[in-house]
Amino acid sequence: MSILDTKFYSLAEAKAKFSRVVEEAKNEDIIVTKNGIPAAVVVEYGKYLSMVKFLEEILDIYLLDIGNIPEYLEMKEKFFKYKKEKQEV
């Protein structure tokens, strides 16, 4: 999928058609713009979980590859703290 295939909605349009936006996100990524600037992306939940898992695995591989266990643990703690803070918002 390329950015050319991505569907765009203004924030006002996405609010007015939210059920439709969520339904369309099952088949394609949706970018929501605010004042013409991309502000959010709506993706299918399974795809979101796959992306997060991939990023976690890549982070683990990268941090282990540098061979610095204290730095690995520090970065992993920061990543999960950030993830937890975002979930609480």
C-alpha cells in the first residue's frame, strides 16, 4: 500500500462519518487531517497490534545487538513507560 492509495478525511468529515471511517479502516488506512495537516491515522486493530509487536521485536533486536545490557534495560523501560502513558490518556 502506498500513500497514494490512502484515504484522507478532514476532521469534521471524519467526525460526521465516524462509523463509516471505522468500517473503511478494515480494508485501508485512513488519514485524518486537521486544518489540512495529517493529524491521526485510523487502522484496523489487528494491523495496529502487528505493528506494535513488530516494533517491540525490532527494539529488542537492536538493543541486544549493541551488546550493552544496561542500555537495553533502560531503553526497554522507557519504551514500555511511554506505551503505558499513551494507554492511560
